[in-house]
Amino acid sequence: MERIFKRKLYDRLLEWKNIQNGKTAMLIEGARRVGKSTLVEQFAKNEYESYILIDFLEASDEVKSLFNNLMNKDFIFLQLQAIYNVVLKERKSVIVFDEVQNCPLARQAIKYLVKDGRYDYIETGSLISIKKNTKDITLPSEEERLTLYPMDYEEFRWALGDINSIPLLRTFFDNKLPLDRAHRDKMRDFRLYMLIGGMPQAVNTYLETNNFSLVDRAKRSIIKIYQDDFQKLDQSGRLETLFMEIPSQLSQTNNRYKPYAVLGDTDKEKLTEFLKDLEDSKTVLFSYHSNDPNVGMSLTKDVSKFKIFCADTGLFVTLAFWDKDHTENIIYQKLLNDKLSTNLGYIYENIIAQTLAASGNKLFYYTWSKDATHNYEIDFLLSRGAKLHPIEVKSSGYNSHKSLDAFCEKYSNIIEKRYLIYTKDLSKDKETLLLPVYLTQFI
């Protein structure tokens, strides 16, 4: 049984519908299999009297050709109603362009369809601005965009039928209270989320089977879809390799992703294109080095120094054990019970990146030299108003924070709050708030 999961983006869509009232179209971007079509169809079903969903992955040439000529919109709407056997009602119906990157002319038509004003329009897409999908078309300025990320921890708890945990955790965070005896259970709950991740198919498999091997199989099938997409964009396999090597690059202590170490000698322009395509696929999150940690970090980011995380930590775990054709249940059990001896620092760093991105943060980090052979590193830098919130991540209960202290001394005038995220209970160490990983979402 394919469940429909509650997603936070639904409320954003509702806001758009009520405020814009047809003046703009909405484009939902996101990785393949992240739940865009399900969300949008559920929204269309609930909030409109009727809807037409055109899936451009399987739409006929007859449907696609309707967008070649927009002179006669009455004809287009009549044809769509006849083909999909749906009656459209003025200002009470929505037309959904699903996977719109497969029909660039339909995306271009949005400008004129919105101007026509009869219906609402929602588009979904992945790989939405890849060159071949936008070549020779004028992108509509009437298009608003939202990104659907994998399910965040709260959405994951909802899927498990738990609506109380997150508001409770929020109270502990707001009052800066340790969880004491509840901490161990909360850590285990959160590790379950790290292992399964937030892809609806993986979560659904877990709820149906309670079997990690089958969850892993579901995640592998998603990764294979990504591999196929990357292969279509780049037959040489280099784009796919950049993706598959994310865990091994993160597990090394070299502070950043080294594409030349992964691909060997590659033309700089070609590499830039690969990285752009990878970012565009929404399967990954880029964190850029900030050369001048200050409020406008986007202005001083170093595009040649970056880390790459998986947009979904559940997929990241499967990628990390990709050397076998399946990840054994025993590995999952050990990970879940915190008994696996591998250094899991990089999995924790990935989940923090995913959590921060889902909360609307752009990702930046900062390194500077400590001495001839060592560097200090701040794992994540958040800007809040005119101030910075630096974050150091530890994969253990180890609570030293030398980099954080050195950074806060160096930039004392712009630091507002400072966090160490680790696996132990909430506590304070002078100015630093030590947070268990499951409270990251409230920062």
C-alpha cells in the first residue's frame, strides 16, 4: 500500500494559491522520487473542484504538440479536457505539468497561460535548468519556485504516527533543558531516521515491512534511477562517479571534496558543467567555503572549495556501503544501536547538512590554519541578522570544541550564538550550547 505522507510544503502551496489567485504559476523542484508528484496531485485533489495532471514523462506527442502554438487557447483547453476526460472550471481548476523539463515548450507556455487567467498552474521538475531543458526557450518570469526536500525529521515522525515528539523536543530546546532519561531513546529514534532517510519510498517500505534489507533495496533502486539520469546527461560516467564518491570524499580528513582526485585530469570548463548538473539534480547539497565569514557569505564564497553532501542521509548510508550488492541487516542493527566501529562522523555531518538545508539555510563552512600541518574548521556557519552562529559537529559524546573557541575569539564582534552538535544530552559549556543531534532542527 502506497501511503500519502503529510508534507510541510502543502501549507506553502495553500498560501500561494490564496495570495496569488492565479497571478503566478508554482514550480516545485526536487530530486527524482522525493514525492513531488504525490504532493501536487494530493493538493490538486483537495483544493480544486477539478484538475488535469499532464505527466510529461509519458504524455503523448499529441499532448506535447498542443504547446507548439498558443494562438488559440480555447482549442488547447478543449483538447486537454477531451483527452483527460475532465471538465475544467474557470478559477476553480488547476492544470499540473508534471516533470515539465521533458516538454520545454509547455514550460515556456506558462507565461501566456497565466496571463490568460482561467486556471491555476503547478509545475514539477527535476534537473530543471539543465542546458538541454532550457535551450531555445524563454523562461517564464511568472513562475515562483519551491524546493521539496526529502522528509525532514518532523515529517518522518508524522509518518510513524507520532505528532507529539517534535513539539516536546522544541520545549526542551527553548528552555535549554537536558532530556535526562529520555535522551537515549531520542537518540535511537533519530538514528532510525538517519538510516532510513526521508525518501517516501524508503519510509513506506519500512512501515510496511519493518525490514532494513528491504528498505535498503528500496534506497538502491532510487540510487539506480539517479545513476541512469546521470548517464543520460554524461555518457562518460564522470558525473555519476562524482555522485557515487560522496561518502569516501567526506570520510577523508581533507576538509573538502577533491573532484580531480576522483575524476583525474578533467577540463576545468567540463568539471564546472558537471558540478552545476549535480547541484541541479537536487540529489546533493553543496557547502561552500566562506573566505570572509560575515553576514553576506554568498558574496565571499569560494566556488573552488566545497563539500558535497547527499540530500538524503538514508541514501548516503546505502552509498557508504555500496561495495556490497546489499547492506546487511546486521550493519543497520549495529548502526541503529550505535555499535558500529567505523568512524561515523561523516554520517552525522551529512544529517546536519540535510537538516539545516531543509530549514532554509544555505550551507557554508570555514577553515584556517592552526599551524604548519593542522587546520581549524567550523563545520557550518549560519547567518542570523547581522550576526553569525558557528556550528561544530562531533560524531561522539566528545565535547571539546577548540575550533569553535578559536573562531569565536577571532570573530568575537559578530558571534551571537555558538553550538557544538554531538550525541550526548543538552548542556552548556560557558558560551557554547552543546546540543544532541536531534535538536539541530530548532537552531
